[in-house]
Amino acid sequence: MEDKYLSVTALTRYIKYKLDNDKNLQEVYLKGEISNFKAHTRGHYYFTIKDETSRINAIMFSFNASKIKFMPEDGMKILVKGKISVFESTGNYQIYVEEMHEDGVGNLHIAFEQLKKKLEKEGLFDPKYKKEIPKIPMRVGIITASTGAAVKDILSTIKRRFPICKTILFPCLVQGELAKDDIVKKLDIADNYNLDVIILGRGGGSIEDLWPFNEEEVARKVFNCKTPIISGVGHQIDFTICDFVSDVRAETPTGAAERAVPKLTDLLLEINNHETRLINNMKRILENSKLKFKKLSESYVLKNPLNLYEIKEQKLDNVIDKLNTSINTIIYTNKSKLEIIENSIIFKNPSILYENKTKKTNHLIEKLEILNPLNALKRGYSVTKKEDKCISSVNDLKKEDNINIMLKDGKINAKVMEVNYEK
């Protein structure tokens, strides 16, 4: 009886075998809305495709995911091609997506907006990185198809406007899968060709035709070029990623040529205007110089140069006279002081000064002797001290105090037996 019971693994494998061998499930075309989208670090896409009533799990491996031109996201309407199979670990059936297209707007437009948003966020469109186009370029590089209206319009416009300019054509593919790499290659060659400016362009076309100029590799190469680049791709209404990363965007290839070179007639007119202004300025400077020269030549000094010398000579004489007067005054003053000193009593008899000093010294000694307390002791007086302080009043003493009495020939240590205060 147990032989008729299957394991879960056996049943799942059987169902997977049936689905994998059903021709109707090996090439399935579905349309629906993306939900629960997840991009794995290894490049695989996991998501759900749903409609109003049902849903199916989907996986798109990295080798297929790398081919699409846009980044899927939740809520996006898509068209997919793939096969139906079973994932044995969970037993769920799912679609293995091989191709994916955006349903409605078109995946190229989505890819365009996504790349534009990415590069703008990185700063590749920032005006601060835009290089200035030379005013008078003498070597212009042209990267476009070697045949067609675009190259003819560019060359004829440059020849008409600025025929003295040298043009160098770098023919390249401007359409198809190989165009991207060819444009990058020609940009690299032209950037090292000592050019003043590069024109990158082609004629109009559909978004598919212009797509090489929307490739990320081309955009980054345009941004990193050292030579200023003018983008002239398509018609006025056409915009490409190269238009945003280039240094100048022109509406058409002809417009790119007009932005690249000036009109020779305009330059000649500007040169003539500069020449006229230069001549007028030189005339004005010359007239001003003539007036200055005339004024100087008619000046009093140049007509009578000796007068200037005579004035300086006279001023020098005045200065010398003042100097001599000052010197004589100083000498006379010092002589008078010297005579006063020589005629003074002290100078004639210096001993008088010594005698005066001796008298003053003796007088001071006599005053000190009078004030000397020891002389008072010789006359029978004494000095009483308590704790090395002189006693001048009985109010400074009390009974039993120890005192010292100094006489002319010695000291007496005593104790106060009684203090009588005067009333």
C-alpha cells in the first residue's frame, strides 16, 4: 500500500518535468505590473507580475537583465517574454524572464530619463564644468558620419563663415549597436589632436537612431574630454544625453558649426572698430603729450634755468648764516658760564667748600650728642623697660611686672611691688 504514496520532492519534480516539456510554456508572452521588485547584488532581478486578479513570481538572471535599457521599478507596466517552470525548493511555479519592455511610454524613453537623472545627480551637467569655446578657433574637429547631410552642412557652414579655419573630419558610425564604441574611439583620438574645438553631431532620426548619443559610455567620454565639445545631434526638438554633458548644445549640426566658428566679416568689422578706437586713443595721448610738452617748454624754469640755481644758492647762504649764528651763540654762552665758574670763590679757594662742610658736620654731631639718651644717664637719669619697651607712664605697669632699669654703668632687674597712680 505504501508504494502508491509519493514524496513531496517526487511530486514537485514530476510537475516541473511536465511544465518544462510543455511547448506552450517554453515561450510565454505576458503583460502586467511590477511589484515587490528587488535587484540582487549579483545582478539578478526578482519581482512579481500582477494584473487585476492574479500574480506570478518572476526572475530575470543577470545575463538577460544587463541587456535592458531601463531600471524596472514597482508599478511599472511591462511586456515580458520567458518560460514557465517550477522552483523545486518551494514548489512555486514562476516565469523565467528573458526579455522585458516597458509597456506604454517605451523602454528607451525610460532608460533615457533614468540615465539623465543619474548623471545629473553625479554633477556631469553642472555649468561649472563647462569649458569655454575659443573665440577664434583655427583647428576644428568634426565627429560624424563621412556621408550625409550633417557633414555637408557643417563643412559648408564653416567654409562660409570662417574659411581660414582648418577642419579635420573623424568619420564614425552614428547609428546601430557598433556606433557607441566607435564614437568613444573617435572622441579619444580627436581629444589628442591639438584641436581648438570638437563638433559631435548627426542628422535627425528616431530615438532608436539617435540612441548611440544616449549611451553612458559616450556621455562620460564627452564629459572627460579636455577639448571643448559642441553637441549638434538631430533637430531642434531632439535632445540627447550628449547635449547635457557637452560644453555647448546646438539645435542642429548647422547650428553647431555656427557656434564653433565666428563670421569672418564680423571679425573684420570688430578689428576695424578696434583699430579706429586705437588710433583715436593714440591721437588723444599724442595731443595731451604735446600740450604737456608745450606747457613745460614755456615754463619759467626751463626758460631761465639759472634762476632756479640762484634761488637754491641763496637759500644755502641763509642756512649757512643761521648755522654760524647758532654756533657763535652757543660758544658765547659757554664762555660766559666758564668765566662765572672761574671767578667764583669756591673755584679760587676750594678749601672754603671743605670748611663749610666740616662746620655743618660738627653742628649735626652736636645735635646728636644732645639727643643721645646715654648722656642723660650720666646726669643721674635712668631708662625703665618692660619687655624691651620703654616705660613712659605708670599706667603702663601693674603689680608683679618684671622691669629692667638702665643706669649709666649697668642694668637692674626688678619686680613692681606697688604702683601709685596720680589722681
